[in-house]
Amino acid sequence: MEKVAIIELNESALKLSVFKVSGSKYNLVLSQSQFFALGEEIYRDELLSPQTKNKILGVLKVYRKMIERFNVEKIFAVASNIMTQARNYRGFIDEIYNNTGISFSILSDEEHIKYLFNSVVNSIDNAKGVFVYVGGFSSYIVKYNRRTILDSAVIPFGTFNACENEDVDLDKLVTSLKKKIANCGFVIDEEETTKFVGIGSSFISMGKISKKIERYPLDVDNNYLISNETICKTFDFIKGLELDKIKKIKGISNENADKLAIGFAIIKAISEVLSISELDISTANLTNGVLGLNVIAVAQERLNDLLSNSLDNYYEFNNDEFSINQSVHNLAVILFKQLKVMHKLPRFYVKPLRIASFMYDSGKSINTENYSKHGLEKIIYSDLKGVTHRELLIAGFICVCQNLDEFSLNEWIKYKDILSDEDLDAVRKLGVIVKLAVNLNASRNAVIKDVVCDILGDSIIMKTIVEGDASFEISEGMNVAVDYKKVYKKSLQII
């Protein structure tokens, strides 16, 4: 396992991220960010002032010490191409290297798109589509299929330079921006269904605000689906607010508040030009793209199954020598297949079951004795990729239902607009399956390799295929018989 540091200098901030990396698996262990109005200064003066240079250099010296303290083996430092508009940028890049040993690469639009694309396809389970990025001084529209970029367009404006007038009429600005976007030459094939993904701080902020407007119950940014109607509603809401009120919105940083309305105007303009009916908001970012292409690119094919990789990530950094997560997961999937005639659930529920069984004990980080109760929150905020919000919630409640007495209908009702009555039936049935899979691994020796189920009247006979003595596992498995009878209405016998 190695430690990797990524430093990003963009139009508004200097950021440091430190990761632990093992093959295709990685874990963020440090995130630091300092605000600098770099883009505004360069755009206005075409120079980096001595004061700004000294402040950035001072922070980078601190970053360097932090990197050394973490015993980082590799450093990747990238800077936005807004830097090239400063006449003295070359000297500053040299000064940084001479004082810290950190060598910055200035990204072209093509390189920036490449990194963002890598992050997008590793954040949302969507092999084919179009992603839209709204930046500070330029925005991108990129069409892709699988892991190949098919077409891209660079729109020469972002939140900093789309409008010079602070008191602009935002509706007129949208009309003006639409004309410029239409001239960029990007074409959507109207004959095929296109899935759209939105990335960048403007989309994240729009998602946060729209969730408040829509009273959306889940505070998860990645894979939040937003309709064109909600985009318009959120734009209309923000354009009527003064800056002081925007700054008070929870989750919106003060540094970005003055650019928020402009960012939303750009999003609205792009969505209307491209006829976007709905899009997924992704937390994909430049840092994860740099990590993906420079460090874990050798495992890129592995990342095609985003959920499997996310679960592997969780296991890599949360397991110990006694962990049985993989065995519980494997047995739970077998039980789902064997009991299909009993639970009668469609294949949709396999993914939530996989998550819940693999993370069955994730709540132990909160409370070891009563871990199932805390599994819901751990799974929801685990940052799993390749999974919808509904699937996350179902997985969390399955984890809770390992102990049926812990299930709270009041908690369930909070998410009634996302979940269905069928889901309510499913989490109880699948919770019993996960509990059974855990108990059938009670000795933590993976003695039971397979099961075969036979239904005889009001009973189900579960025959175990074992390697070794499985008497302890069978005894523990029979402790689930009461819950099984309660949910499945049949007696359970394990042999």
C-alpha cells in the first residue's frame, strides 16, 4: 500500500488530498483546502500579485510538511489553465518548485476533460451518455461511450466570466448564453436516449438547494437525479435572493455564493439547448480523475463494476483478521437464489442485498454490541459508487432488519417518497437472509460452502454443503428460525 498526494490549484482554491492506495482500491485520509481569489485577480490584472504569490507559497510549504509527515511516496500537482493568462506565471511555477520541490503541471482543456471523464465514469454507473461541467472560466460538454470520449466541446465561459455585470437580469443572461452554447457545434443524436450527468460545484450546489426546495429526505450528493422542471424551479428561487441570503443557505460556501446565480444560469442555458429532461448530479472531480489515470489506471477494467470496487474499497480499509464479510456476502446471494420461490422478489433487490450483506457489520464503528441498528447511516453515507439512492436506502434498512425489533416505521416514513410498499416487504425478508448468512458463518471459518433448499408443506429444509464440522453454524442458524417464521410464514429446519 502506498500513499499518494494530489495538489490542485484552480481559480478559487488550493487543495491538498492524501490517499492510501492499494491496486484499484483507495481511501481518502486527508483533505485540506484554502480559498484564493486567483481567477478574479488574473482575469482582472493578467498578473499574480506578490501578496497572492506569497500566500500560496506559504500554504504550499505547510502542505509539503504535511505530505512528509504522512510519508507520501508520490505527489501530483496540477493547476488550472487560467494560470497561463498571468504574464508572470512561469516565474511563479519555478519559484514554487525551488522552494518546495513541488512541480505543477498546467492542464490544457483536453487534459482537464480527460481527467474529469475518468472521474465521471468511476462515480456513476452509466456506460453511455453526456457529461456537462461548469467551471470558473470554461465549461465542457462531453459525449462518451464505455470508456471512450466520442465528442467534446469547450464553452469559453464559466461562473467568473459569463457575465461582467453584477446586477444583470439573469433571464436575459440565460437567453444570451443559449446563443453562445448553440454555436459551440455540439450535437446530440435525437434518435437515441441520452443520459446526462452534471459535475462541478455549480451542479453540487444546485442539487443541495433543490433537495431543500423539494424536501428531499436524503442528504447524499452523488447520483442525485434532478429534472429540468426542478432545475428551472431552483434557478427561479436563487435569482430572487440577495447575496446575504444566499450565503446563509446551509451547505453553500461563502466563497462561491456570489457566483452561484451565474452558475445556475449556465446550467439552465445548457439544459435548454441540449433539451435535457433530467440528469444525474455527480461528485466527480479533478482530483479523483488525476488519481485514477496516474495511479490506478492499471486496474481500470476492474472499475467497470463500480459497486464491486466500492465494496472492495470498504473491505480493504475496514477489515481485520477476523472479518467474514466476503463469506457472508457469498452465502446471502446463494440464499437469495435458493429462497426465491419463498421471497418472490425481483432481481432488482440483489444489489441492495449485496451491499447489506457485505457491510452487515458496518455499524460496529458506532456501537459494537448493537451494530445492526447503526448500519443504515453507515451505508447511506459510505460513498458507494454505482448505486442509486433508493438502492442505498434499501440496503441500509436490510442491515437494520438483521434485528427485526430495531426496525422503525417512523424512520422508514421519512423516505416514503423514495421507497415503495414492495421495498418495505423486501427489507424484512432480506434482513432475515443476511442474519442467516451471518449465523451460518458463526465460527468465522467459512465451513458452509453452499446450501440447497427444499419446501415441504409448511416447512423449509435447508441442506448445508460443508467442509468440516458445521454443527456450531447449524445451531446458530437455527436461532434465526423464529424470525424466519415471522417473515416467511414457514418453519425452518437446517441440516
